[in-house]
Amino acid sequence: MSTLYLFLIFALVLAGLIVLTTRFRFPIFLVMLFATFAFGLLAGLDPVVVVSKSLEGFKQMMGGLAVLIVSGFLLGELLEKSGGTVAIANATLRLLGKKRAPWAMALTGAVISVPVMCCDTAFIILSPISRTLARGGRLPLTLISLALATGTYSAFKLIPPAPGPLGVMSFFGANFAKTFFLSLLVFCPVFLVGMFWSLKAGKAVQDQFPAEEGALFQEENELKPKTTVWMALLPIISPLFLIIIHSFAPSIFPDTPILQSWALFLGNPAVALPLGVVMQMALNRKSGMDNLNQWFSQAVNRAASILLIVGAGGALGAVVQETGLANTLGEFLIESQMPGLLVPFLLAALFKITQGSSLVAMLTTPALIAPFLPALHLSPEIAALAVGAGALAVVHINDSFFWVVTRFAEMDVRRGFRTLTLLSLWQSLVAISVVWILGLFF
């Protein structure tokens, strides 16, 4: 099979995947699965081998990752239903004060969006609070809404254990603790440039204040938390603490093998995150087992579609590897002198811009890039961050987040393009710039 032919059919399958998921709105799982079959057959693989390699890749990706994603969704569902999101929001507001309402809402959005596992959901949950603050402080609703969007959007795209970063990290085999640390280094400047743009663009709209009434929004008296901020944060912080201890266990317990083994066991993400779920269930036991079981089922349903996409991505990656295209493309990239960092960034950005979903972009790109990772001369952690940077660009009309923000902020489409779309573009460019700098050291 000639190299040119493999390139052509790979490009054809990639173009078909984009068209079918964007133009015709086919389910991404089915499209990726049949794209995998089509590529393998057109590349000349035996049909039996195509099926076996597809199932092998699907199984490998669904292994431990399924536990992580379902646990993450359970943490978010319990946090939301127990009132933990409101408790965290109120605590942030008390800490920063209403005079710094934009910063308070942005930081709250960043904290909430990761465990809630959806920037849309986090924005909707916190919108009543931001609306009340805008009305009370006579601040433009565009300003508050852009600040909230800054925090929810950037954190959800960059920081594990949000499903996108977690899936990318697992595809590339990146170290969780190292990726988490580096993602925070990327998030900080991305967050700051987002706030700078939010303040600049939002203050330009001086006469736009939220209406006093509206069925679309909750009233202020409905925002009383049902739990304390520590009860909300403890099940989130504890797993992260255990995972960090896991990474440094040999250094912390060099002479005590038993403690080292327990630290490695408890700090494994597949153990730490479920422990956080159990802790959250225990803290919210007064809600009753019926409610807890109902929330559990809702979280699993939300996680199912993501797991299918992850599994299909693993299948595609396994078949691509079997065809030998990985080595061929790797040689091409080396000869073309293209910076390796741009490959995952540009491919993720292409998927995001064309089909709208950052999550789909983040779960599809690694399936195509993972086989070529050694040829790109990127560490798994840097490659994962480059995908996240690409998935930040850009929010426009084919992204549900665009309509959530503009509707709740009472913005028309034109203002949405001039504010939110440009906001996501600047964040993406800053993100890849910071990732490039980090790549010089890691």
C-alpha cells in the first residue's frame, strides 16, 4: 500500500467525519466507529483484523477511564443537587466582596465547572447569582456574564478531572499529577487574559442591566445553599490530594514500603475519585438513598455518551496504528519541519470550529494524534495541553455555550461574536503560547 494512498484515504475519512457530524448532525459515536471500519478496509487490512483491532482499541480505552469519567460525573451531580455549587459561590462572594463581583463570578465558575463536568451547566447554575449581583451593583450584565464564561469555559477545557482534559490525558498516557500541575500554569494566564477582555468588552456596554423579573431566571431567595462550603469542597479536594501524594509516594515514604504501597493504592485516580464520591454520599446522607440513587443514575446517563466517544476514538487509533500510517506520517512531519506542537493544536481547533463541541474535539483529536506522538517529539503532558488549547478556539453559533451565554446575558448574536467569540479566540492563542513555553522545559 503506497504512502500517498494511505494519506489520501486518511484525509478522506477525516473529512467525512467532520462533514457527517457537522453538516448532517450524525451521532459522533457511530460516525467514528464506521470511519474506523472504512479506513481499515480501504487501507487493505483484512476485515477480521479491522474488527479485532477496533474492539481491542475500544476495550483498552474503556478500561480505567470509564471509572474516572463516571466518578467525575457523580461528583458533579451530587455537588449540584446537594446545593454545593451555591455554597461555593456564596463563599467566594463573601471572600472577594460584591465590589469585585466579576472576579468572584469568574473564580466561582472555574471552581464549579470542573466537578460539574459541563461549562454550560455551570454557567446556567450560577447565572441567577451573577444576575442578582449585576442588578444590585448596577453592573452591565454583559460584563458579569463574560467574566462567568471566562472561568467556566477555560477551566472546563484545561483542568482535569474535567472529562475533556481527562480523556486526552488518558489517550496520551500522561501523568495525572504532572498534567494537573501544568494545566494550572496554563490556566492562570488564560484566565487573566479572559478577565482583561471581559472587563474591557463588558464595560463598553454601560446601559445594559438585567431586568427585574423574568421566568428564565431563578429568584434570589431560591439560591440558599443546602450544605456548607466545606462539605462541598472536601470530596473534591481529597481525591486531588491523594493523587498528588501518589505521584510523590516513593520520595515521601522511601523507607516504609507498606505506607508507600497504600499511598500508591489510595492515590490511584481509579480509587481516589470513587472515594470522593463515597465521601460526598456520606456527607449528603440526609438527602436519602432514593435521591442519591436517582442522582447516581442521572450522572451515569450523562457519562455514557462520552464513554462511547472515547471508546470509538480508541478503536480508530488502534486501526490507524495497524496500517502503519503512524510511522509514515511521523517521517513526513519530521521532513516538513512543522513544529510538532502545532499538529495537535491545529487539529483540535479544526474540529472545534467546524463541529462546535470542545469535548468532541478533545476526544477525537488524540485518537488521530496518539499513534504519531513519538514523531512529534512532545511529552504526553504537553501534547494533552496543546489539544486543550486548540479546543478553546472558538465559541460561535454551532456551540451550545454560545447560545447559553448570549441568552442568559440578553445579548444579540452580533454582540456575542464581538465579545464571547473573541474572548475564546484570545484564550486559545494565549494557551498555546504558554504551552509552547512549558514545552521547552517539560
